[in-house]
Amino acid sequence: MEDSNQEGKDLSRRSFFKVATLGIGAAVSFLLGYPLIDSIVSKGKTFMNKTYSRLVSIKNIPNSFSPVKRPSKYHFTKTDQDAYIKTNKMEDVWVVKKSDNDITAFSPICPHLGCRYNWNQEKGLFICPCHNSVYTIEGKLVSGPAPRGLDTLPTEVKDDDVLYVEYERFEVGVPKKIIIGY
Ligand code: FES
């Protein structure tokens, strides 16, 4: 009788350790896997925020080639919607207008390593202050370590003559233009 009691106790102790080991194993797997899950979910969230933002009326954008060669920079508020939460972010883009029907928007981020480049009026070129990548007003790479030219952004004309831009973020340091977020 005592033997069977002892056996019962051993069994329940064994079951307890078995359950405890499984529980700890599951917790460790979850913790190790969490960053991966989080990064997938985060990317999903970022990609949900694809939206066109209102920039400016086309007739108010100066011609970028005449009478002087000069691009225009526009700041705008980008509204992201995450479930029921709306957040506003300030962004900016460079715009080059050849004519009302020929307008290009560039991401303000240098495709080398992600600094913000500037327009140098004296040289008539975009120059990145970080490692000196140089681009033409049309976004072509002239010199420097950048692996590609400036990244163009999708634009749309709505409400008759208002320019909208879809802000996108791209992978830096690679020759191919790869979208990594909005
Ligand atoms: S980040 Fe622009 S040249 Fe390096």
C-alpha cells in the first residue's frame, strides 16, 4: 500500500517537472522568437501607412530650370493611421518642375547612408554633407560613394492642380531602389 502511495507521489512529481520543463521551453521559444515576430508585425504596420500627402498647388511651384536652375523643397505633415490612433509626422521632399506636366519629387534622404543632402546653388548640384555624394538636379549620381541616384517618389495631381506625394523610405547603401516603409 505504502509502495503504491510512493509510486503515486513519484508520478505526480515527474508530471510536475514535465509540465514545468515544457512551460519554460515554451517561454524561452517565445522570448527568442519575439524580436522576429515584432519585426514582421512592425513592418506590416509601417506598410499600412501608405498614403498620398498634399504638397502644393502646381502653379505655385517655380520652374526649376528657368530663369534660374533651382529645385524647391516642400515640408508637409504626413498623417499615419494605426488602428484608431492617428499620428502626424513632419516630412519634406525636393521637387523639380520642368513644366506643369513634368514634375519630379525626390526623397530628401541620401541613398548612400541616409543623411539629408542639400542643394548647392553655386555649383547647381545636390551635395550630401556626410560623404560628399553629388547629384544633378535630375537626381543622377555625379560622384561620391552613393550606390545609386536620388530616389524619386510617386506623385499625383488631384483637385485640379494640387500636387500630392507618396512618401516612401528606401534601403540605403545598395544599388537597387528597395522600399522599406512609408
Ligand atoms: S550619406 Fe550621403 S554621401 Fe554618405
